[in-house]
Amino acid sequence: MFEELVIENFAVARSVRLPLGPGLTVFTGETGAGKSLIVDAIAFLLGARRGREAIAAGASQATVRARLRIGGAVHTLERSISLSGRSRAALDGEPIQLEALQELAGELADIHGQAEQLALLRPSVQLALLDAYGGLEAQRDETARLVRELRAVRRRLEALRSDARERERQLDQLRYEVAEIERAELRPGEDTALRDELSRLASIERLREAAAALAEALDSPAFDAAFAAARAIVERDPGAGEVRDLAVVFEETAAELRRAVRRYAEGLEADPERLVALQERLDLIARLRRKYGETIEEVLAYLEAARERLAVLEGAEESAEELQQREAELSRRLAAAAEQLSAARREAAARLTAAVAAELAELAMPHAALAVGFACSDAPDGVPVRLPDYEVVGPSSSPLPLADAEAAPRAFTESGVDRVEFLASFNPGESPRALSAVASGGETSRFLIALTAVFGSASPPRTIVLDEADEGVGGRAGALVGKALRRLAQRHQVLCVTHLPQVAAFGDRHFVVVKHTDGRRTWSEVRDVTGPERLRELAAMLGGPTEANLRAAEELLAAAAAQ
């Protein structure tokens, strides 16, 4: 519930502070005074998109702020828009994203501006209202879930069917690639070892020459002379221990080196066939690396990925069969859910039309009636449901039992298989026709008020905002509209912009919107009127502040208070 609304520099409202409360609050004022700015400001606060044209002339930003009571706690909600066109919203001082704001708004309020009243005439909106009235959201959500799942399965099946030729091409390619890599029997790091071996075999003659030269040097007289000189030093100078030790090590090392060189030289054998095999193996590895990866490790990783992709494609036929079974199962489940949802909607429609008929009688339209038309159409890819092509459900009609209808494949959406339209008749014996086609002027307004009242009776307490809901309604019917709004306000907080004194008299609070201008700028003021000032406002709405109109205003207030 709104406890206070503050509007700053929004449209023609420079600074407006409105204390609000439960019950029915009415807003009146001369044509063009800006009464609808209250509705626009609330809509903006609750997430409606507005451009920078919403900012008052000369201001840098527009701000709307409200103190709200939600579930026993008080919260502050604020939203502003700057000249750049960017808007910001905050709940209790903390930023709130637009999506979250709009979700909160859906729980707080229903706004019925003139555009929203026209929206009530749209079949898609009517279906959503019927589901809400019948408490069918859970059934509708389950139907929508099944529809999404069925469509996803069908998309996968279609992809499998349309890609069959491409799948065969990929299978051939992958089988060739897997076989080519598997035949190579690659080992990580193999190419490095092969290159080392190839280099050694290619240099065998030079290695032999080097080994022979080393062996010759080790056997040269110079080495023998060096060893003899070292022994002579040790014999003549017992203190040359370090020379003795190193000479012994040197002589032993030289002997070991001679043996090692001899063994190495004996192992150096030319192997032309091995040389060719090494080169061919390295060439094969190079070809595979050019095609599948820069290293052997990358080639092996490609092989693993190709095997996995091959397994998926080879199992596609089995997957298609499983998907077809899943499609059939989902189709059966969706058909059952759609039938149950449609039956529940028809029961809700019968209750709704009876409730609207009672409300219309209170609005001096005893012969008017609401009916709900249900239609569904055949579709080759539909789901088999037992529903008639067309059926009208009214306050005195009984829905056709499902067993009396033949199953046929019906088109479906996430809302089910039903196309729903509200129908109306205004005179005895009239066949019901689309509400949008037969209602006009005051009849439309009263019908929409009746619908709003009935839908409101089935929803949790909230704020209902009405902009010119009594458009086209005359004075006599206006009192009935006011009475209906007061009944609605017993459950909900109702904020209503009205041009009828007969409606305004029923308000628990009455605000008047007055336009001012100083020749350079225009602004609107909103005043809370009570007592004599309210009498004068009602008299002005009746035609002017004459004694007769003042007495008539008193009578309106007295009559409203007595009801």
C-alpha cells in the first residue's frame, strides 16, 4: 500500500507530496489540469519506461518517491531520470535493477491507464486474467515447461534429420583421420629421439675418424713421456705428493679412456636401412603434425577428440530413436496437461461470468452478460487433445465434457491449446460477440470496472490505479460506479482519476489537480480537499458553485456515506 507519494519535476508537477492511505482515493480537476500525471508518475516509479521528456522544463532530473507498506514493514522506493535519459531506482536506499523493480511492481499494484484498459480487450491479456482468476498459474507453468521441452526435442530431431548427409560426410572424414593417426602409433616425444638417432647415423664416418684420432693421441709417445717424467719427480722428491696423486689418477683415467674409445669405435657401424627408416618415420610424423597439430601431443589430443566425435555421430541413429520415443512421451503428457488446463479454464470461466453478471447488475446493466469463447485449431505438428473447435462458456452454460469431443492434433503454445476471447451481450436475446467489437463509451467503462472488481476480489490486497475508468459514464450510472469502486476499495487500496462528481463523492480522500501558469511556465498543484472545499469542488464538477449545486454536492456525499 502507498502511504505517501512524492513527485518532483515530473512533467508539469514541480513538487507534489500526497499523503495516501487505505480505501478509495479520488483525483479530480479540470480537463487539461494534469490529473493523469499521478497515474504516469506511479507507473514510472514502478518500472514503466519514460524518456527525458518526462522531466519538467528547466529541471535536470525528475524524481518520484513513495513510502510503501509491504507485509507490515515500511519501505521507501525511489526512481529518477536525468536529462541523459538514464534512470535509477533504489529500494530503501539500495540500487534495484529494472527487472527486479518490475517484478516488485507486479506484486504491489495494478495500473489501469487508458492504454491498459484497451489492453483488457486483447485476447492474450484476457487469457492471463482468466488463469489468474482461476488460480491456474501452476498448471499453466507446467504446460509451458512441457511445451518448451517438447520443442527442444523436436529441434534436436530436426537437426538430426536435416544434417544426415553432412553427418555421413563427417563420419567418413573422421574415420579416415582416426585410422591414419592410429596406424602411426605415435608416442609422446618420439620425434626428438628419432632426430637424435638420425643425426648420429648420418655422422657415422666422421665419428669413426674422431674416435681413431683420439685413440692415436692417447697412444702417442708424448703421453708415455709425461707419465715417465711424473714418476721421476715422485722418486726424487718424496714431498711431491700432490703431483704423485694426480699423476696416478691421470694415468688410470687415460687407460680407461683408451678402453672406452676402443669400445665406442667398435660400436660405430653404418646402417643405411635404419637411416632410411628413420627419415621415413620423421616424414610421417611431420605430415601428421601439419594436418592435426604442431606437436605429437597435439596430434594425439586431436585423435582423442575425433574418437569422441565419431562415437557421437555413430550413435546418432540410436539417439534419434530415443528422441522419437521422448517426443511421443512428451506429446502425450502435454496433451493430458493441456486438456486438464482447458477444463479448469472452462470451470473458471463459468465462475467468472457469473461473478461479472452480478457486478454488472450492480452497475445498472442487468441484461448485460460476459461469456468466454474457447477456440482451438488443428495443426499437423500439434498434440492430440479432446476439445471442440469452438465453445462458448457463460454463466448459464455448462462446458462440454471432454469425453464428448474427439481427439485431434491441436496447435499449441506455452499457454496451452486454448485461444480465449471475452464476449459480451448487452440486451436480452443478443448473441455474445467480442467485447472489443460490441462495447462502446460508458458500456465499455462499466464492463471494465466490473471485470476489475471481479478480478480484484480474487487477488491478494494490493494497490489498484484507475485512470478515467468512468469515461463515457453518465451521472446516474456514475453513482453505481462509485459504489462499485468503494466495494473494491474494501479489499484493495484504490487510486482513481475521475471526472464524475458521483464517483468522487465516494472517495475516502479527495485530491484536486489545479494547473497554474505565469506566462513563462506551467505547473500543476495537487491539493487535498475536505469539508467546504470539497463541497465546492463537487459543485464545480456539477456545473459551478451555485447554491443548487452545493446542495446537490451535499446530497452526493450523504448518499455515498449511507451506502
